[in-house]
Amino acid sequence: MGQALPKPALRPFLPADTPVLAAIFVAAIEELTGEDYSEVQQAAWAASADDEEQFGKRLAGELTLIATLQNSPVGFAALKGADHIDMLYVHPSVAGQGVGSALCEALERLAGARGAKSLTVDASDNAQGFFARRGYVAKQRNSVTVNGEWLANTTMQKTLADDAAPGMQP
């Protein structure tokens, strides 16, 4: 019987996390998106983290959570406003081990606590299946330009459950 995978711990973003999160961002793009995006597209996308100061400001300007295993960051996710997942990236070494699910679940709860009735995400082609399994429905196809390259993604939306207090009738 297989050994249970450790559950990631979640904590808020700190400015000192910026370099390691930039590295996770780049590694995830380079190693997990090759079937859906060309090398030129991947390079343009990954270059969004080249200016660590700007990347850190983006993370600090949103509600950003860090997933850690044994106190080492292995993924992160950012909620923009009350109802939009701006970023969700996990290191390739932990892909498929529940890190992304833990981050997404936490953002869904936080969005609900902020009064959001639904949550949207502009999912990359390789992330669509992940979000679909979590109940997100494709709403529209997009073409966006990132550092001079066109990339396709899909806006997906999930209606959040009304979490009434236990014993309360809706």
C-alpha cells in the first residue's frame, strides 16, 4: 500500500518569498505547459517573472497564499479582488499531489467569505482539466498577448456553495 502524501501547509505571502515564487512560476511554465504552448510562448509567459520587483508587487497586491511542504514553498495562488483567481502555480515536482487543490480550495473559501457568489479563472490550456474537475465551467475562449506573444486561455467560472451555519436551513 502506498504511503500517504503529506498535506501542504498554507500561509500568507511575504515579500521575502518573491524569488522562490518566481522560480516556481518559471519551472511550472517550462515543465508543465509544453504540450499546449510553443517554446516561444512559454519563454514569453515565463518572462513575466524576470522583473522580481514587479512580480513581488503583483503578489503583494493580491491575496496570495503559499503552499509549503516541510516549510519549503512548493506552490502559490493569488486571489484578485473578491472573485478572480489570478495565479495558481505548483512546482513540477509536486504536480498531481494535491498542492494545487489545497490552494484552490482555500481561495474558494476566502472568496466566499468575501461575499463572492462565484469565482472565475483564466485557465491556461494545460490547467483547464484541473479546474473542470473542481466544478469550473468554460465560459469563453481568450487570446491574450504576453511579452509580445499570443497565448490562448479559457475563462472558467464556478458557482460557490452557500455555506450556511450547521443546522441552519437555507
